Amino acid sequence: MSNVDSSFFIVGFLVYVGIMIFIGWYSSKGKTEGKNYLTGGAGLPMFLIFATMGATLIGTGSAIGATRNGFASGWFGSAYGLGACLGILLLVWASNKIKARSKGFITMSEEAQFLYDGNRNMKIVMGFMMFIVEIIWLGNHMNGGATYLAYITGLDPITARVLTVLGFGAYVVIGGYLAVVWTDLIQLIILVLGFILIAAIAIPTAGGWEAISAAYATAGKSGSLSFYGVQTVGLMAVISLVFTIFIPGLGTPTYRMRIYTSKDDKTANRALIRSALLLLGFSFIPAIIGMAAFTIASSSADPSAAAVLKTPDFAFAFVATQILGPWLGLVFMIAGLSATMSSGDSDAIAGVTILIQDIYPVFAKKALPEEKVKTWSRIGIVVTLTLAFFATLFAKDVMGYINNVIGSIIPGVSVAMFLGVFWKRVTWQGGLAAIFSGTLFGICYLSVPAFQNYIKGIFTGPAIAATIISLVFAVIVTLATKKVEVSEAERLDMVIKSRSY
């Protein structure tokens, strides 16, 4: 990259962030007092829930990570979208079964308490786990945005991560949840249209579909053009990735926040189903862009082409800087930033909602006064983003981070939520067993190289094994403990009372 091009992209980045800050401020002006800062009034219409959920789903993994996987393994790049779509459809089924929106939950921890006989221990444990989950997701978005920002500008990875988090952190701090949903609406339009435009340009630039097929055949990877690239990466790799993205559908607080803040259950269901189908269709576009980039890089003598062939994580940035030219490259960069920022802002506000609503009362022995919610929430956002920054130290690449860190930590929580909805016999002790066993497995996987290699040799990733372990322990502990029968009204009353500790 020349200094002129680098400066061009940096200025474009700053202008874009400035526009998002203005939209966030304007859309939330006078509407962010008290808990409204965290919930946006909890009565949002279908188009806003659809937009913010769609923008969250089409995030770092399904845009930047999928382009990388498309570059390296063809149609395997679209497997992310299949997993996420199936996960959201399962979430809609589970949510509709208990009419989650009509219950008035504010956080996923409250829903877990309701599902498990109103037990407060479940809420406390789930609150801390959900905060950790949000930090993990935020780390993923930071890492994804920083990967190609560093490539474009030549900045070191740490500085690039700082700029990335400041990009989506600024307007969240200013406007809270309303700033998130309205900027997500704009970013969804930008990223979908931007990716469609770039795909339409990238394919003919690569020489058409025949040239793309020939490039993979020449590289000995013609199987990349098979169904989800299964002939290149193997069936277990496809299943593992799809499952890794599928299982967080029930264990990610951000997704449920869309339900809790929608106008009613019907609105939430319609919005989530449509956003899941949008992602499924969109998921093929980044894969196509990645395949076109591989074709162009394979026939190029440019040093940057050799670098991206060696390190596919740079595929997204390679398209933006070396294939499209400055102006189209800027469009692609902004589309990618929209994917990263629209996911990061949602996880930031979900994380701080958990911090204020669930974790603060545990230590303070009382709920935060309404007039202090806005101020302390802003402080909480800064704290959450700082912790997420350190979570990126686990990250080497976007999809590796998702497959390893997210696939290790979230399954236990997802299993607990699944059993709470679909198995009436499950006890709160069984729910905690699912969480603790799954989390312990994940920690062992991340910290013991020999154990990690053993699990990878069987499943290619930790998510399937962690889910099995969590299920087994949940069932055993449930059958060994007595079920306490509590009516739905009594459970809901316990949830409401627990808000004031």
C-alpha cells in the first residue's frame, strides 16, 4: 500500500465513524434516560428488530471470516451462514414456546431463572457466564476489524484493535441501545449492497466462473467447489463449523435482547426468522468474493498476492486494496466495517445490560437507581470493551477464534437454555451442571495443547464434544435431584423480585 492509498482509507474510516456517531446521537436524542438507555423503550417495531438482528448476524464471521474461508476452501465459506440460520430458527422455536417477550424479561439471565423454577442461583451464575460470552464475542469483532485495518494502514495489530473498538464504541456510549439499532439499520443496507456490488465486479475481474473453477483445479483444490467445500475440507470439518455457529443461537445474549426489546412476540418471531433467511442467502456472497480473490491472486505476480496466498486471513483486505482500486476498495472496506461494527455495538450494549442488571446487584445487594443507570452504563461499556480487548489475545484469526474460543465456552450455556425450555423434568442443579461441565471442558481445551489436539483429531473443533459433555452431566445430575414444582406465575414473580436483590 502506498502512503496516499493508506491515508485515503484512514480518512474514509474516520468519516464513516463520524457519520455513525451523528446518527447514533440524533436517533437517541432525549430518549435514553434510565433503563431506556439499555432497552430503547422495549417496544421496537419489526423493521428495526429485523435490521439490528440482520446486521448482527451478518457480522465479522459471516463477512470477513467467510471471505477468508471462501478464499481458502471455496463454498466452505458459506457454511457459517447455514449454522447461524439454523441456530436462530431454533431460538425462535424455543422463544415462542414460552412466549419470552410477553414475560417482560430484560436479560437472558432472567429467562434462565424463570426456566429453572425461579432459582436465583441460576440467574447469578448465568449472569456472570453471559457477561463472559459477550466479552468473547466482542473480542471476535475487534480481531476481525483489526485484521484488515492493520493490512490496509500498516498499523501494528494492537493499534488497529484500539481503533476498531473506538469505531463502534463511541456511538454506543453516546446513544445506548437506540443508537445501536438505528446505526445497524444503516449498516445493514450498506454491507448488503456493498457486498453484492463487489461480488458483481469481482467475478468478471477474475475471468468468470470458468476461470475460478480452473484456478482451484490447478491448485489441486477442485473439491472446494463441491457442496459447502466438503470434498476439500472433509465432512467433519463442515459439520463442526456449522455446529459451532449453530449452538450459540441459544446461548448468545445479544440474540435474545432482540426478543426482549421488540413490540411483542409476533414481531420478534417474524423479525428473527427473516433475518436468519437473509443471512442464509447472503452467506454465499462473501464465499464468492473469496473465490474470485483466490483466482486473481493465483495468476498475479504482485508480492501482495503471494502474501495473501500464504495467509488467507488477508483475503478481505486484498480485495479492498489490490483488486478494486481506491474508491471501490473504500466501498468494500466500509461494508466490512459495517459488518464488524454492527455486531460489536450489539454485543457491547448487551454486555453492559447484563453488567448493570444482573451483576451489579450481586455485589451492591441492591438494584442500581434508575437515575444512575445511564451514567453507570456508559462507564460499564468502557469496562466491557477494555476486557474484550484482552480477550483478543487468544485470537490468531477470525474463524479460528470462533471455532476454538466461542466453540469452547458457549455450548454449556446453550445446553442449559435448551433443556430449560424443552425438558420439563430438568432441575436447576442439572442446569448448573451443564454450564459448569461445559465451561470446564472449554477451559481444558484452550489451556492443554495435548487435549486440544486429541479433540481436534476427532471433531476438528471443541463445540460438539463440549455439547455432549454438558448434556451428559445435565441429565445425570437432573435424574439424581428432586424437581421442585413451581407455577409459571410464581416463577415470574421470583424473577421480578430478584431485580431489586
